[in-house]
Amino acid sequence: MTLDWPTIRDGNADTLHDTTVDITGWMIPLDPQAESVDYFLLCADEPCCGGCVPRNPAASIEVYTAAPLAPQAEALTLRGRLLRLVDDPAGWRYRLVEASALDRLPSASRTFSRRAFLSSGAALGLAACAPGRFAGYTDPHHAQDDPVAQADSGSHSAPSWQAPSSTLTIDMHSHAGRVTVSRDPAIGARRPFLPLAAPMRKGGMNVICLAIVTDTTVTRVAENRKRFEAWRDPQPGELYALGQAEFQRAHQLIEREQMQVVTNAASLAAKGSLGPCAIISAEGGDFLEGQVDRVDEAYAQHQLRHLQLTHYRVNELGDIQTEPPVHGGLTDTGAEVVRRCNALGIVVDVAHGTYDLVKRAADTSTKPLVLSHSALATHPSSRSRLITPDHARVIAGTGGVIGVWPSSGSFKDIHAMAEGIKRMADVVGVEHVGLGSDMLGFISPPVFRSYEQLPDLASALRVAGFTQEEVSAILGGNYRRVFQVSVG
């Protein structure tokens, strides 16, 4: 049967799950220079340029072909089996598999797979447009899908936001600057950095929690699954070595960008408003390899001040949301790490951890917890990265903060994200909500893609009903309170 794009957009295509369909659209290879591809995106509208990654997951679908196809500039019709996706990490709602072009295109021998895409810059939303387009350009074709264009066009009447002089804006979770070691072993730690200080200055972002990731060599997106997963066990010492390399990259990036490292409440107060600053953070305690004394080492040698216990593998510290539980929550070693962080002065982050992990961490910690990046689940499901109201209330009960993220799988634009922040505030109170952008940590471009959009987000929060003081608290004040209490 023929499938049209309105059926994709309104979700009625759910009823066609596992059905063979024909659909016409524009082919968007994630490597515009590839001679042939077996994985690409199919978009409802003609892209503005060769490397343009669609921002709206309701206007595009993933495609896996039965055989490689040569990229083409004209619309094409594909036939394949449609799959409905649930909680896809990229935010896509539908996937076409075993697809072929009804008018067969000539193919070459080289293919570009989703796994390669996930390891590339495009996978992190870095290739919003191919060379020739400048930052901030909005094609009139796509203005209806672009939250920045909507804000600029006056489609929302937004009171202007001006941060009070005492305000510090803080992102609770960021990989900005492309600090993470690539999953592609051919690139690894040689991955080039991206500009960081300039977009922070332009948007008014004072401080970011710059997060290294210490499980990249043993995690991946499996082609037959919808999320990152651990695909092998690490070798002894492997993740510790990865952590050392990533801490080194974080400091190299900070030096290159002429930023300042924040290590305590006094340095946050003194440096925060003077120029772009970073709080050294780790996403996942995998580099500890179960050795609690390495918390002290990371604190002293690498200036670690924010530690997220788990990421995308069930590690020695506890269970994760996206895999079946193994430990029943936080392990005894995980509890020791929490206590050590409390004693040293390190913020404890329970993002990615299961509800049971969070509950034990809350019972163990003498300091507030943060859950740096997630959102409320509208329809809670197993293995989802979203959280329930009860999950959120445990964090608030410690005096902590939940960072709301800008996933395109959760929100269609910045104004929807602001409404998501409001829903979180309605559950836990505005004093327990913050911003966790997960900058450059998404597979597909999120709705908050650059710190240059911070004024747009602030204005959207005002439209959602927050006062200027509440906006200031959400965009940094609440995390600053937790940092002061936890780090001292």
C-alpha cells in the first residue's frame, strides 16, 4: 500500500507496523560524499543542502535498504517493511527495512551504515548543513520546523529575558567542543575539537558541566535495536585508560578555548561571570573499574567535581534504565563511591540509573543528588531514559535538581521543551529543575543545538509562565545551590 507523509506526522502509521508500504520522499545520506549507501534518512521535503539533517523526526524516517543505492538529488519511491519505533535514542518514530527503490538506482560497492553514522559528526548533530551554509542560516523551506526561526518570526509573543546581574547560567550536562573519544577506533582520541567558548559567550552561557564518557569503546548502537548497549566486556584497565585519555582531552579543550576550570563555590563565584567556565564531569563511573580510591585520584589529578555513576553499561556501581537490572539498584561499591564523593566534594549524578539505584543513592548520600539530563515520561515504559514523577520526587527530596534535556524524541521545538520544564516544575517545584542540554550527545539534532539559542530558551520559559527569577533559577541558580552544598 502507499503511505503518505500526513499519516507519518499524525502517528496513524502506527497501525501499519510490520507492513510492506510504498513511500516517496527525499533521500538524505549521512555521508553526502558516499558513492552508495544502505542506511539513510527519507524526508518529506527537499533538503536545503546536501548534508542537511532533518530536525523534525515526524517529517523523516530511517531507511535500511536490501542492497546499496546510489544517492540521488531527486525524490524517489521506496518499498519496504515499516516498523514503529518506541523510545528510539535518535527520536525517530518509524523505520523502513529491507527497502528497495521501485525505479532501481545504480549502486557502487561502498556503503555507509548507521553504525558509521553514529560514529560520525552528523550523529551528534554536528552537520546540520554541509559546507556552504553558515551557522544560524534558516532555509525558508524549513522555517516551520525550526524553533529558532519560529522565535525570530514572532510566532510566539515572548517577553524578553534579561538575567539579573547575580545570575550564573549553568548547563548541568554537556559534551560541547566534542570532548568525547570517538567510538570509531580509526579516530579515537584524535577527534578534532569544535568551537566552544564563542557560542557560550554569544548565547550567555557562563558555565558547563563538561562531561567525559568512559564506556565508548565497549558500547554501540546495535543495528537491530533502538538504543546504545554494551556489546562486549572491557579488558582489565581498558576503561581506566579511556578515562585518562578523556580527562586529558577535556583539559586540552579548556586550554585551547581559553576557558577556566571551576573547582569550588569560591571559584564559581569569582570566575563564573567573567568568561566561559567548565566543571569537570564524568558520565559514568566506568573508569573507576570498581576501585573507590580512583575517585580521590580523579578529584586531585583531573579536578573532577561532578560524577555520574552509570551510563550505557551495567557497571560495578549499579543498574541502568536501558538494560534489565542485575544488581537490584545501587551496589555496595556504588554506595561507597557516593559516600566518597560526599566527603571529597563531588556532585553525585544519578542520570541513567534505575529507580531502585536512585532510591538507594538518596538514602546513602548526605548531599543533594542531581539527575542531569532526562524528562518526564508521558507514557512510562520499560528500558526508557525518561523518568516518572515518583523518580523525579526522590531527587527533589534530597534538595537536588533534575536537568531537563532537549531531545527531539521528547519535544518538537524549544517551546515544547519549555512546557516540558514546566511539567517537571509542577511535579517537583521550580527550585528542583535545571537545564541538562547533553550538547553533542544526541544521535539526531536536538531542539537546543547551540548555546547561541539560550536567549530563545529563556524567552520560551517566560512564555510558559515562569518569572524572570524562576528562569534564572532554572538556567543555573538551582544547580549552583547544589554545587555549593556538595563541593563547598
